[in-house]
Amino acid sequence: MSFLWQRLCLRSPEIKHLKYFVRNLNLLEYQSKNLLREHGVAIQNFCLLDKEDKSQLKQFDVDEYVIKAQILAGGRGKGHFNNGFKGGVHFTKEKKGIEEITNKMLGFNLITKQTPKDGIPVKKIMIAESVNITRETYLCIAMDRSHNGPVIIASPAGGVDIEAVAEKTPNLIKNTPIDIFEGIDEEKAGEIADFLEFKGVFREKAIKEIIKLYKMFLKLDCTQLEINPLVETDKGEVISVDAKLNFDDNAKFRQREVFEMEDVTESDPREVEAASYNLNYIRMTGNIGCLVNGAGLAMATMDIIKLHGGDPANFLDVGGSVKEEQVAAAFKILTADDNVKSVLVNVFGGIVNCAIIANGIVNAMKSIKLKIPLIVRLEGTNAEEARGIIRSSGLNIQAAQDLDDAASKAVKSI
């Protein structure tokens, strides 16, 4: 997801929870834990249950169990289910009690402060070994533009909101830029372990874990690998208890196995369909559907629609290397939204060919028999040819002279 698209989302006051509107690879907790385990990082033992398969639990015996509903949202422990059951995280020492708890979770919607009001259906539950934590720390590796590479962010105050720690006690945050060519050695990892206040045998183990996490960060093309908390246990272990992983979308061709793990059942179906055509779709709350090329033009289009008293229902960015069939698919995705009462096409042809856009629109109009107003503004490469295609189509398409005229017509048409 481009930085400009993120800026677009952040500029929109209607978007309360960015994650539901920005397409990005999100992994469930158990998937992140699997990746950590595959790369030799120390984690809790765990198994997975769903409605069809509970066989893993039979071979899983520990002193205390942590039962965690698997959804792409935070605040699970304080959440509640639509059947009245409280909490998406439970502890038990009795294995026989697990089934009773999981039966109240599986198939029901978990509602937290980060989910839609109706919640998200729970389809999988992770059963993990509970560990006795004696101390919690925070460790994150993230790509940082200002340092032109990865930075390790560390704090001895783990297990809490790290933003609050940074605001109230900035002395408890340490940023360590890592040279992408040199990487991290035991000396630098030791400095981080010392800041995290690991001592003795814990220090040696922490150094090894930090190096493993950095190697994993590079190997998987992560943009962020956050461990909160990285803990000491009463058994002398250093364990990554919870992890959040983000990945570079541009590395999808190298990380096919990782990206194939994505669970899209919680995503907007139109967002998923758009991505299948290599398009970017963002849902909003208004009634004017917008087809644009480029996030910058999308932001300008949104601003001018609002200036004229309108409200965008969505944006669909066709990009610069768009083909005719992608335009047709984009049009169908836009108009499938019942909230859309008018469609505004705003394309400035630089790399993109306006004639391709025009042919895609005409073919889409013929196949879907559009019953709502369509306003088209095309400028740039082959714009005159594109306007000719629109005129000769005989379809009810309103041509706009410029962006201001297009926004004005779109708002008035509703």
C-alpha cells in the first residue's frame, strides 16, 4: 500500500479505523507465531482449534492453558461475544474446561474497541502454554525512511502501550539504526540487551533472540517486526510472547508463501476483488463513486468534491499501467456499492492512456447498463481521442471541462 494512499485515508475524517480501509497483509496471531517458530525464535508452545478440527489439542499437555480467539483486531481480552460470553482471552489449568470455553467462542462474533459494531466471527482459536513472566520488555525492528534502513526500537517497559511510554518517559526508549550492509552483531545486540536490562544468562539468551529476529526481519522482507512483550520467565527463558508483523507489498513476488497465508474473510469483498485486478480500492461513507489514477489525484478529487458540498463513497485507483479489462472491472466494483448515486471519473493521462480508460468505461457501461449519472473528466495522453470515443458511444455520459466542473456536475447530479 503506497504512502500516499495512507495519507489519503488519514485525511478522511470518516475513517475511524484505518486498518479496515487500507489493503495490507495482516496475519493472525498464530500465523505470526508460526513464522517466528520457523525462524528459530523462542515462543510459547501452542496448538490450533476450529469447528472442524480439534485434534491438535489431544497431544497438547501443559500446566496452564491460554485460550485466545483469532481475529485481526486488538483488545480481545476485554471484548465480548454476540452471544453474551465475555472475553476473547481466557486462562485455565483444566484441559477438560477448554471445550466448554471454545464452544462459546467458535462461530460467534467477537466485539472489541477495534472491530466493527457487529464484531468479527471467530473461526480459529489458539491454545497456548501459559508462561510465568517475571519481567517484560519491548522490541521492534522497523524500516525507517529518515535512517534509510532498519531501526531497532527498544524499551525495558514492555507489555504496555509503547506510545504512552514514549510520551511520558522518553528516556525508556532507545532507537538503534542498523546499517543494512553490516547488519547486527553480538556487540550491538548486547548494547540493546543491556538497555533492556537483561542480565546474566538472560542477557546471553536475549542477544541470540535479537539477532534471530533481525535475520527474520530481513529474510521475510518485513517493514515491521514488533515483539511486545519480549519476556523473562521463571524458568530462565527469553520468549517472544506476542508479535505483530508487517510486510513489504513490493516483495510479494519473493514472499509468496507468506502472502498466501492472508485471511481475507474479514476484508471488504470489493477491496479483495480490486486487489485481484491489481487495483487499489478504499471505501468511504458518501454517495459519489470515484475512479482515479494515482493517490495524489484521489486526494485532490476528494477535496474538490467536499468543496462543492458532496461526499465521496469510495475511491478506486487504476494506477499507471492499467489495461482496458481492469478499467471495466474497476467500474463494476465501484457501482456495486448501493450507496453510490453518481460516478465521477477523473483521470490525468501521463503514463496512463486516456483512450484505454475511455474504452474501458464504454464497454463497462454497455455490460452493466448503468442507471446512475456518470461524469467523466479526461486530460493528458490521448485525451482528445478518448473524448471522441465517449462521444461516439451514444451513451449517457456527461463530459467535464476540468476537475472543478466535474466535481460540480457530480454533486448536482445526485
